[in-house]
Amino acid sequence: MLHLTLFSIFGLICVAGAINLLVQRHPINSALSLVVVMGSLAAEYLLLGAEFVAAIQVIVYAGAVMVLFIFVIMLLNAGEEERTRGSRVAVLFGVPGMLIGSLLVAWVLVEHSGTQAVAPGALPGPPKTIGWLLFHDYLLPFEITSVLVLIAIMGAVVLASPPQSIQQKREG
Amino acid sequence: MSVTAFVIVSVIKIVIAILVLLTAVAYTVWLERKVVGHIQNRWGPTRVGPFGLLQPLADGLKFVFKEDLVPPHVYKPLYIVAPMIALIFALTSISVIPVGNWVTVRGFSTPLQITDVNIGLLVILGVTSLGVYGVALAGWSSNSKYSLLGGLRASAQMVSYEVALGLSLVGVLITAGSFSLREIVDAQGGTFWGFIPRWNIFQGQIVAFFIYLTAAYAETNRVPFDLPEAETELVAGYHTEYSSMKFAMFFMAEYANMITVACLASLLFLGGWHGPLFGPPILQAILPVFWFLLRVFIFLFIYIWVRGTLPRFRYDQLMAFGWKFLLPVAIANLVITALIVALKS
């Protein structure tokens, strides 16, 4: 019972953060709403018993990735969004329509996919178990992911470096 | 233990921990002023109370009575929230820091720790990562060039040195085999050959200790890494536009971070609360706390000593040091520790 209550509370916070992300006009408010979403997801992982994943979600996602997002927003000094003249009828019929449509799709998918509710503690929680899985059963995906991140880093360095070849050509 | 008893005991522990932490923050400021004063061949505060011991009280009153100015050009929501974020996350890490063994009072047995989660170390790392937001948002929302530059520099520095900090702690984790802070300390009990204590710093983690020390100075924005708040560089960096209580909150957050880092170093590298125990049972319950506080005090003293002695790094030197030297050394330490542990077992 307590479990269900906590799940609903953090689920509501997550959804509210996500809606706030879309509704806010200033990008920094959206970024901070995304941090709230990450935090509530970490709480959901904790409720499922995956404490290591919850901690890593906070450290990596909310504490590093989102900080970089916020750096970019601060450095680019992106101001508030401009409002275009939208149609009120679209909002009046569109938002409830979207909600009902997505609820229908979700209900059909859940009914017919054969999934069941996950009991808390059913997923590997302790860091030891996750470490074992990561370095024994899932070693190849782990190493390939690290190569992927290395490629992304190299791409970022190349993209962000000043155009040296043009300068060298000018200087002869 | 029943649920109500557990809740009451936890509330008592939380209240005691917060009171002790806030008093410790205030008196760390006093300690710094006295020690830096003596290093610079002058007395520190001496007039307010004996040895200037009531100086923090006077400072607190001053901050309360100062005008709390909110400049018109700031982005108000984040300007007001940023110091709160910094202080909240600085004070949260005390919740998983153990200060002593289990104590039994009138049949209630409780650890001297607010809560012993099995991922205690990760909780502290996560809370430290979230503390960067206070600094970054303060710098940006102040809408001033000094603040923005100071905020960006400070948060970039904190994020960079978090990596080296985390990696230096992994060696300790491999040696101890658990993330829970209590278990890491328990693994440091006993002695080698009867007199060398089995602390992690003697179990091969001496390089990790110095990496941790350096990364901790950078994480808490202290000399020699305090360029983001250097007066000669950036007026006051990210807290330029703040006055009275909000500035006091940043100040408290910085010293609370220092205390957290000192506690963590004592727990992970210096053996926690292990020390000679003697006397009646009540003394035996209090002595571990005393040994722990002694280590924390020594660590804070070294912090303040370094502050009074070293000049500060330039920002590019600072970032190069963090990424090009500290990170490879931390990784090398990790690899060697892992090799030794794997070959032993």
C-alpha cells in the first residue's frame, strides 16, 4: 500500500516535470524540470529495489549530463521562446484528444503484451550483482558502448576545434 | 525495534546531527580565521568573547540584520533558489556518515549514523554532483559578467574534479568490497604486526589518499583551486550579487562541504573511529566518536593550513592538472589496486 502510494507520488512528480518541461518558455526552466524528471525516475528505480541504478541515475544523468545541458543554455544565452499565434480550438480539442488517444494505445498494448507487474526486489539491486552481470554476461555490449562513447568524444573534439587547416593554408 | 521507536530515535539523531553540523560549520569559520591569522603572524578574532569564540555568533547576527538586497536585474526565481540548493545538498550528506559504533541506550540499539544504506558512498557522490547546480544557477541568474564567468568556471572545475574524486575512491571500494560506509570502516579494524593500524592509507591506498585530498580541495573550491571566488580575479565570482542571508547560505554550504569531505577522508582512508578503547561502557561508547572527531579536526586543520600557505592556480593550469594528471594517476591507481586484489584472491 505504501509502495503504491510512493509510486504514484513519484510518478506524478515525473509527469508534472515532463509537462512543465514542455510548457515553460525559458530553456533553463525546461532544463531544471528535466532534472526533476531524472530525480523522480531515480526514486522509481529505488522503489523497484535497484538501488545502484538509482544512485548512478542521479550521479550521471542528473549530476553530469544535465549540468552540461545547463552549461550550454547559459553559454548560448538562449532567451525566452517567442510565442506564435496559435489556434485556441486546436488546444481545446487537441490536448484532451491526445490524452485519450495515448491512454487507449497504452491500455491496448499493456492488455495484449502479456507483461505483469514487477514485484519490488525482483530486479538485481546490489552493486555486486550488477557488477557481475556487467562484466560477465554483458561484457561485449559494455565494451562496445565504451567504444561508442569514445567515438562521440572524438567527434566532439573535431567539431569544436578551430579550423586550423584554413589558417595554415593562409600562412603558406 | 517497533516503527514508532525507530522513528523517534531517527528524529532525535537527525536533530542532533543537524545542530552539531551547523555549529561545526560556524566554528570551522572561527578556526580558519584564527589559524590563517596565526600563519600570517597576527591574532585572529580576539575581541568577541574569550579567544574570539563568540565571533561566529556575532557574524550570524550581522548576516541576519543586513539588508537582503535583490537587485532588479536578476532572474528572480533561480536567484532565490540557488543558495537553497547549494545549502540543502551540502547538509544532506551528513545523513549517511557514521561517527561511531552501535550504542545501546535503555534497550534501544542504534548505530551512530542516521541511516546505513548499502550504497552510502554513492549517495554522497550523488549529492555532491547535485550541489554543482547551486553554483551554476547562482552565477547565471545574477545576470552579471563576473557572476556568469565565476559560476561557469566553478561548476566546470567541480565537475572535472568529481571524476578524479570518484576514481580515487574506487580503490578503497575494491579493498573493502562494499559501498556501505560502516562496512568500509569495519574492514579497517585490527592492526598489522600488532602496532600498525589496518587503515586504508596503509593498505596501499596512499596514492589514492593524495588524489582524494587534491580533488577534494578542487571540489570545495578552496585554495589552491579557489579561482572562481578569488577577489582579485572576479570580484567575488558567482556570489557577487548576493548579500546577507543568501551569501551566508553559500558560505555555510562551502564549509559544510569541507566538513563532509573531511569526514569522508577520515572514514575511508584513516580508519574511521578505530582507536584505543578503555574504561567503563559509557566511555567506550563515546571514545570512538572522539577518535573520529580528532581525525576530522586534523583534516580540517590541514585544509586551513594549505589555505594559508599556497598561491592559487590559474584556471587553465587547474583544468589541465585535473584532466591530464590527476585522472590518469587515479586510473593507474585503480588498475594496480584491482590487479593486486585479483591476484591475492
